[in-house]
Amino acid sequence: LEQSEAIAKGTEEVRNLGVVNDIINPVKEEKRTQKVDIEARGKKLKEKRSVTVGSSDLILPNHQSTTINGTFNQVSSLIDGVKHVPLTGGESYKTAYEKGHGEGGYTTEGQAASESDVEFGYAEIGKAKITSYSEETEEVIKLPAADYDTVIVSGVGKSIRRKISREILIGDGGSNHLVGIFSNKAEAIDEATDLEITSIDETTLDNIIFSFGGDEDVEDTSVLILNKVDVKAFATLRTADGKKVYDVKSKGNKGTIDGVPYIINSACKAVSNSATTEGEYCMAYGPLSNYELATFSETEVSRSTDAKFKEGMIAHRGVVFVGGNVAAHNGFLRIKKK
């Protein structure tokens, strides 16, 4: 009898091994049991028999993803386009630029030659300290399946980049601040060259292009920095018969308007926004290399468990020393709301 039971048990074990594929690629016993249960329920339903479903089968279990989905881009690529000057360990930086040169004159015999000196200007770039701070609990690091810790550390760096990218435009040039393109401390730009517009129409882009530069040339195509709302205004502008006025091609933070490159930066006010008041700067047009961003240190992100050890908090702190200023005479055309 014992021998018969052993043979029967062995036969049952062999039968439970499943098909060849199950033997080559074994699955967890739990999954196999679930599969058998589902097949059994299906057979009962085909035979028009009732089945019992437990509450645990009705309420799906909570599973945690091991990845973290990103959000929309919040950093303008303007920071990557300007001229970078590495000056690790420095305190300040001064760069020269040519403002103009004179014109020769008629001279008779024996008279002194006409003077035509070249005029220079200087852009001073001082050191500014930019920091970012973030905290997380020790549970965030130890418990979740997803790598929140890496995202938090990366976020510190992104927040610094975001601040610098905005300050390139709106930095007020005060102590420990960058000098932005729109700042009155950007002495390389003559305020009299600013262009005023009331709205975006069929002549706006041409007015910007032909208003930039000197009296003798139409400059090579530069970059237009503007708000996303104004990009939409260019894209949606139509003629009386419904045709598009501008050919706008968008690709993330950048694109072209009739072949003119543009970069979106939310620090710009929108001309087409009724809330934008008279005199506020909305756009800038020019070669991005005309703005110099000096980095006086590497970006450092440090981590500490000491600051709030009692609460079990982990602190992340990022810091970088940078400076920036317009470093070319009338290097950008600034457009303001009229």
C-alpha cells in the first residue's frame, strides 16, 4: 500500500511539472497556482456552473513602479547657448569690446591728420553665489522601489540651471547678482536702440531683424529669445484669406520662425499677453555669444545627514559661483511693450 501511494505521489509530481516549456522556463509556484485556479474557473463557467471569487481578486493589489516619470521641461536651453568662460577660483572678470571707430577726414598740405580713435568699452562680471537646498526623509531612500534619491539630487542641479537661465535675462546687476540682458546695468547696450512694439503682426519679425546691428549691414541671422505665448502668436497669425503669416517649426524649447532660430524663456514677458504693461521687456534678439557667463567654481552638490539627524532627514545642498554680463556693444536688440 505504501509503495502504491509512493508511486501515485510520484506520478502526481511528474504531472505537476507541466509542459516542456514550463520545465525549461520554470515559473514561480505562486503564478502556476494562479494559472490553475483561473483555468478551473473558466472550465466551471463553460459548464454553466457558479464560481466563487474572493475579495482579494476583486481589489487589485498595489504595486510600486521602479521608475519615476519626469515632468515638463522647466529649464530654458538659453544657458547652454551663451558663451561660457571658465575662471575657477576667480573673483571677478573684465572683458573689453569695441564700441566704434571714427571716420577719416580731408586734410590739406601741412595740416594735422584727422583723428579717428577706436572707442572701447568694458563689461565687468562679478561673482554671484547661487544655491539650492532640498530635504528628504530616510524612508524615501530606504523604502520605495523607485530611486527618488537620484531624482532629488538631480533636481538640485536643475534648479540651479533654471535660476541662471532666467537671470541671464532679468538679473538686476546688483551685488551678488548677474547682469541680465534686460537690466539697465548692462552698459554695453544703449537703451536708445530698444525696439517698442504693441503686438505681433505680419511686420514684427522684419522690424526686429532690420532694427538690429549697425547702419551699414543687415546682420546674419541671430537668435530670438521670447515667451512661449508669443511663439503661439507668431504661429497662429493668419492673413485675411486664412493663410499662415509665419512658418513656425517647434522642437521642444527651441525652433524657428521663418528660418530665424528662437529659444523660449519664461522670464520674458509676452507682448501678446494683455497683462504685460507698457515698458516691460519681452524679447531679445542677437548672437547668444554676445553674453558671457563666467563660472568661478564647479557646481557642487553635497549631502548631509547631520543637519536634522534627530528627525531622520537627509539634506542636499547645491552651490555654484557664476557671473554674467553682455560683452558686446549693443550685442542684443531688446524689444519692449509699447
